[in-house]
Amino acid sequence: MEIKDLIRIISDTYPLDIVDFENEYPNKSYCIRQKNRQWEVYYSERGQKTDLKKFNSESHACEYLLEQIKTGYNTVYN
């Protein structure tokens, strides 16, 4: 899975603005970004990264983020 695939899957079910693909510290947003040859996935709120996970592949990072959204969306956004 690539970012473009993740965007398509998310936009079919969730508001796309729950994920930030560019900023390091957005407020109340899941994040996925490449940094130093690794992919970071985390939740950002009030300038803090929480539940930071690092991956060597874009595919693993995308799959992990999608699972986090599926299991955590209602907890975080409702």
C-alpha cells in the first residue's frame, strides 16, 4: 500500500482531514511522514506526538495507520 492508496481508502469512509501528510505537529490528527529514511506514524495533539511508531517501509506504515484509524476513530473523534 502507498500513501495514494491510503488516501483513497480513508476518503471512502472517514473525513480525510483526520490524517495530516505534511505537518509534523498538527492538532488532533493522525500523522504519517517520511523522516530520515523511515516512516513515522503517530497521533498529534497540542504539539505532542503520541504512540509514535517507526517503519522501514511505506506499505507497513500505511497499513498500521489504517488499522489505528479503524480502531481508534470513534474514541478520538466522538
